[in-house]
Amino acid sequence: MATKVNSNNPASSGVWPTIAHYVAPPMAASVAIIPVFFDMLAKGAQQLEQRVTTLTFSDKVKAGFSASPVVGAVVGSQMIVQSCVEPIVEKVSGGKSLQSKFLSAAIVGSASAPVIAVFNGLTAKMSFKQSLRSLTPLQVVAISVQETAFVGGLSAADLLAGSMKERFGDNSAVKYTAAFVSGAAGSLAGHPANTALTRWQKGLPVSAHQLMLGSVRKTRAMGCFSVIYTVVKEKLVSPSDEE
């Protein structure tokens, strides 16, 4: 489909419409992580059964900025892998379906496991090298389960969002509420696998009663992340650019 240029959006000119699909998501993710990253650090501490470190507002912002490039890289990598994997899975499975979404999520999660492991390692205060060196097949499985569960949570939230739009109308309040619910539900669905990943990265055992540790912090963070991500991406990309 030919790309349309939105004259009301300065970003929708020149080469931007061509690259927006790949560039805007990591840019939006880089911005969205800054205000919520402290909650991600706190969830990592709780998953490891450690005390949550108290930081000043300035230190929280600095921590968010330090994580920003990594989060942009994670989202960028997943976008590239997803754009390659989804068409193949849909072709094999006979079109778009819930099953094809789950399968795509599992494949994308496995393929992007190193960058996801690096980001999650940041929340457990691990360096880039430590996260990669400690990556094991079991962690890759946890990441795949996390991403698949995340898609399941998003799918459930999307149904709710559709109902909300039918009842309350398609307006900004409903859109951003749906974005929060979508991010929060996806996070909650994948949280047990994320806890397992965090503890395995630190060489710790995992038991059933620990699986939801840090879930409140992470759910809140990802809900807010989803809203900010949506707002920033809308500023960068017009709907016609995504067609």
C-alpha cells in the first residue's frame, strides 16, 4: 500500500514515512522507560528478596536515562525480528489468528532473548556482559514463556479495550486507559516467567511462592510505560504512516 503523507505532522515528510515503522517504536520506548525505570529496579529487588534502594528524584531520572538506550535497542530488535517472523507464521498458519500471535511471540522472544536478558539484567543491577555470560537455555525458555504470556495478556486487554470503545466511544481517555490496561495485563500475565528469569540470572532457585514477587511494581510500570509509549509514538507517527 502506498504511504500517505500527513501534512499536519511534520514528521510525515521526506524519508520518515518509510522508516517510521522501524524507528519510531524504539524512540518512543526510549522515552517511555525513563519515568518508570525505578519501578523496574524495585521489582528486580523484590524478585530477589532484597531491600528496595531509596533514590532521590534526580537519581531515579538518571537511572531511567541510563536504561533508555538499552530499552530502545530491545524494542528495535524485536520490531525487526517480528516484521520478519509474523508474515511467515501467518502464511503457514493460514492467516492472522490468536494461535499465530502466540507462535510469533514465542519465536520472537527466543530470537531476541539476548537483548531481553540484557534489559532484565539491568533491573537486577547486572552489567551487559554479566547478563550475556549468564544466559542459559533455561533463561531463553523463560523469556519465550514471558513473551507468549505477554501476548496473551495483551489479547485479553484488547478485548476489554474494544468493549470500552463500544460503550464509551473512541476518544483519548478510552484510548489511554486501554493502553494502560493492555500494558499492565500483559506484564501481569508474563510476570511469573520474568521472576524465574531474574532469579536464574543471579543463580538463585525459584519456588512457586516467589513467582509473583514484584508484580505490583512491574504491572504499574508497564501500564504507565504503555501509555507514554502510545503518546510519544503518536507524536512521531501518523496513522497513515503505519499503513
